Amino acid sequence: VQLVESGGGLVQPGGSLRLSCAASGTLFHIYTMGWYRQVPGKQREFVASITKLNVTDYNDSVKGRFTISGDRLVNTIFLEMNSLKPEDKAVYYCKAGGTANLREMGHWGQGTEVTVSP
């Protein structure tokens, strides 16, 4: 499984960004895809996930601001991020797993950096 993220960049507080993650390779076993984020010196943190049945899950810190969606025709998921805060600054990683729980073992992308700054 190969995961390629895109869409990161610099945005002002209160702004919006849309991240994309395109999956390729052997995908029949993939059940859930989603996003994690990491800042230097901290553990990677779960952000959001979406299953094959379009069941979504969010970290409480992003509920109401971030929306995860997927386009199965092109094996791509998206993370629409609105009302961005400085604390959202991180490297965002796409992950794909074979169960409903993305926190279990899975495949990772290389990450895309999001910077929220005036």
C-alpha cells in the first residue's frame, strides 16, 4: 500500500486547508483510512478516520472544525480543516488499516506539513 499526502501549507489562524491522501497498490484489505498528526517531541496523535461504510471518528479537539471524507472511485480521502488554530500546526500523516480501528497496525504516508501562523 502506498499513501501520498498533499495539500499542506501555511495558513493564517481561522483559515482553511484541504488535505488529500491518495492510496495505491493492493487495497482490497483496507477497511479504514484516516489522519494522524505529530509535532516535534510529542507522540503521533489521532485526528480523524473514515471506514469503508463511511463511519467517521474524530479527535475531540477537531470536532466541528475538521471533516473527513472519501472518494472510493479514486481511492482518496480528504481532510477539510476549517477554523484552524496555531495548535493545529503539525505534520499530518495519512494512515490505512485493515480493521475498523485505525489505532491498530497499518500503513503510513510520508506526511504533509501544516503551519498555522499569522
